[in-house]
Amino acid sequence: MHEATPIAFITGATSGIGAACARRFAEAGWSLVLSGRRQDRLEALQAELQSDRVAVHALAVDLADSEVVQAAIDTLPEAFQRIRVVINSAGLALGKGPAQQAELADWHRMIDTNIKGLVTVTRLLLPHLIATGPGATVINLGSIAGHTPYPGGHVYGATKAFVEQFSYNLRCDLAPHGVRVTDLAPGMTESEFTLVRMKGDAGIAEEYYRGTRALQPDDVARQALHIAELPPHVNITRLEVAPICQQWSPFTILRDE
Ligand code: 8X3
């Protein structure tokens, strides 16, 4: 790998927006550190993207296990240590029923991945980003659900509100080092996201996207690449992106019968 080749560290790289970012950044000539839970998918993506131009290091880790994540980052090969961009894409929603019917274990899992996993990776990579200096960027995948409440959004939306505020606070501390932070907040994106949220019920997932033209993961990946390749003095603080088919709703007014 050429000394000047920029490196992107992408979590949740085995599907959806994470995988699309891996492909977009590879196409733009970036080398990659890809993390994900599913080793087979990770290896397939590595084989697909590795080339004379693009070096790929794969980390099969579960972000909920911070010791394993720490060990993986501590032992990053020398050639992959000068990280320019971190894309915290790993995250999930589980369930869309009302809070009072939700599984507590699902809430804990969303908090473990969307919050604990994200802060773990970010904290461990800060020394690398600071060493890279101006132009280094943390891109955290938030969501419109972090701003807009909706029925069944409960803990998922709250984790994304955390991501937004964490991104802003992080930016305050990192700005003196020239490190930028962005909350990249997509709306409805057609990916495994809904299948996972609906616990594998393909019928519900299909119905959700029926007749829509939702964002595709690559639509979001393009935004990530744009954010990363802006001149170093430009920090997009928050970028919300939604498909034209997804609109806000009027307030729901509950009335006595
Ligand atoms: C996902 C966006 O609209 O499905 O982060 O809640 S939405």
C-alpha cells in the first residue's frame, strides 16, 4: 500500500450502508479496515475489493465485546494504523411494536451495539485519528429516528439521539486537532435493516418497502465519501438524508370517544 493511500475503518461492513461504504471508498482508491460479525461475508467482501490499489484488512469482531475490539485495534498491522476516516455504521433496530410489548433483551442489544459498540470503536481509534490530523473524520451513522419520534421508535430512536449528541460533543474536543465529526442521519433505506428489525419476517420487510423508492445503501455511502473528501477545514456537522417518498406526519391527536 502506498504511504499516501488514505485508510477508512468501517464497522458493520458486512451489509447495508457499511458494505456500500466499503465499495464506494474502495472505488475511490481508499484502503480499508472492515469490521463485522460474520466472517464469511467479511472474507467475501475482502476478496471482492482487494486489488493492487486497495489493501483490505478484515476484523471479524462483535462490537458488544469491548475486550475483543480492543485487542483487534491494538494489533492492527502497522500499514493500517494511519486511519483517516472511521465510519461507525454498525447498528440495528429490533422490534417496532409499542414499548410496553418490547423485549428488554432487544433494548439492551440496541444499546450495546448502537451506543456501547460505537463509543468503544471511536474511543480506541481517537489516537490514530489525532495522529493523522487535519482531514481525519469520524462519520457516525445516526438516523432521522434520532430527531423524529414515531410509534415503536422507543430505544432505537433514543440510541440515534445519543449518536447525534455524542458526535457534537466529540467534535468540540477534536476540532483543535483538525479531526472532523459528522452525524450522518439517513431515513428509510432499503437493506437488511428492516428484516433484522422484524426478526427475519420477510413478508413484513417486503411490505414496508412496497411501492416506495427508498434510499439505497449506496445513496448514503456517496454522502459518506463526499463528507470524507471535503477540504480539511470543512466539517459537515449533521447530514440528514431521506428518500422523497418519506415525509413527516402531522401531530396525532388522541380524542376521548
Ligand atoms: C432508519 C430510519 O425511518 O426506518 O434509521 O426509522 S427509519
